[in-house]
Amino acid sequence: MPQMSPLSWMLLMFYFLMIYTLINMTNYAFFSYSLITVLKKIKTSINWKW
């Protein structure tokens, strides 16, 4: 395996860190709000015209 330059290692670390933060944000959004209230909000937002 050829040795990578320090810049590419930094980019790789930054890339994985970004993916990690995105996964954490989505998990926080899913677990902080209960699913029932989210579904009710979606239903009310869909049904407000009719």
C-alpha cells in the first residue's frame, strides 16, 4: 500500500468527520422528536387545504 501524503489523510479525516456529524444529527432528530407527534404534524400540514 503506497504511503499517502498528510494532506490526503487530513481530507479523509475531515470527510469521515462530516459523515459522522451528519449521522449524529439525523439520529438526534429522529430520537428527540417522538414519531407520533411528527406524523400528526405531517397529517395536519397535508390536510390544512381540505
